[in-house]
Amino acid sequence: MDHSKVIFTGESGLLGSAFKKVVPDLIYPSLEEFDILQYDQMKEYVRVHDFEQLIHAAAFTSPPLIDKDPLTALEVNIVGTANIVKLCAESSARLIYICTDYVFKGNKGNYTEEDPVFPVNKYAWSKLGGECAVRLYDKSLIIRTTFGPDVFPYEKAFVDQWTSRESVSVIARKISRLIDRDILGVLHVCGERKTVFEYARSLDRSRDIGKLSINDVNFDVPMDTSLNCDKYNKLIGIEQ
């Protein structure tokens, strides 16, 4: 794959910032150049910038803000993604859609690509809405993943919430390995199952992270949204 023909949306986000360090030679348009809610603008952009693949990471991702403003999530995460699907279909370009582990209910963990989905909040519902649009396009790969900043941003972490989260730098490297492989369908890209506390400690062993229970907070927290990544590991191999 010619990386100069791969567009990445969401270049200023957490994943986009990490991706630019891992694969700097992709096309990273700014929001002003490539607004997923402005279809005619996107059409003009791809008329000038020939593309064969698009990685769609642009999204409204804050669950608390989405609870307050669900219509913006509907526009960005569902309508915007539908626009991306249409754009890729018209150019017969491969689409990679970045989705979330929160499409699962979070009551059992170790979710495979074939397990039934049941979003836990409005953010997850909006991302699943985008995933539904992507599923209408056969030349697509849906990546369900979970990541956070390279430095854990909180003083405390849950000891009773399980996840497959990795730092954004790790996830960016794992996803980048899919650009040159003709894999379609749904794929989980993540790390091993662990508590959020264990994840936080893994980022910096020298840091003193406090312990927190999901029962200590006044909002709903899914108990276990860990993903089964056996399919990725078999296709790509386990990163050392």
C-alpha cells in the first residue's frame, strides 16, 4: 500500500497524534480541510488527494459530554461516519473504522468479534451507529479497541474494573500493522485482560497510583469490557 494514498481522519486526537509518530507519511487533513459533516468539501479534497484507503478515527468521544449533548454525537459519530462510508464506496477505497470496547455490555469480558453487542452509554450507542453504517460497506474493517494516554491521567484507578486497554502508542503501532494487509470484517485490537489499576501501574511502575472501586463513584461503570484479541494475534502475531 502506498501510504501517500491513505487518509487518516481525527489527526488532532489522541490516536491521530500517536499515529503521526508511527506512520508519518499518511495524509492527515485538518478539520478545516476535511470536515466529515461537509460532504461536498470532502469530495473536493479527495478529487485533489487521490486515496485508496481511509482510517476513520475522528469522533466525539466524551461520554459525560455526550450525555448532555447526544445530538452532536448523532451528527459526528453517526452522520459523519455515514458520509465517510459513502465517500469510500464512491471511490472503492478500503475503510478502517475505529470503534470501542464499550459496544459490549461489560458484564462478562473476553468478548470476541462474534459476541452480541449492547452499548453501555450514549457514547457507545453513537459509535455502534457508526459501526452499523460501516457494515453496509463490504470493503471495510471495523476495529474495536481501547486505549488511553501514555501517562495515566488520574490519581486513582479501579481495582475491580477489567479492561484490555493499552497506551495509545502501543495501539497505534498495532493498528498501523493492518494498513498493508487486506483484512476485512471486524477485528479486536488490544492488550491482555487486566484491571484498570494494573493497566495504570504498567504505564509507570515508579508512580504511586491510588486504588478505587467502581462502587465508590456516582456513575455507572461497566465491570468487564475486556476484548479477546486471539484473531488479531493469529493474523498479525503478538507484538513483543
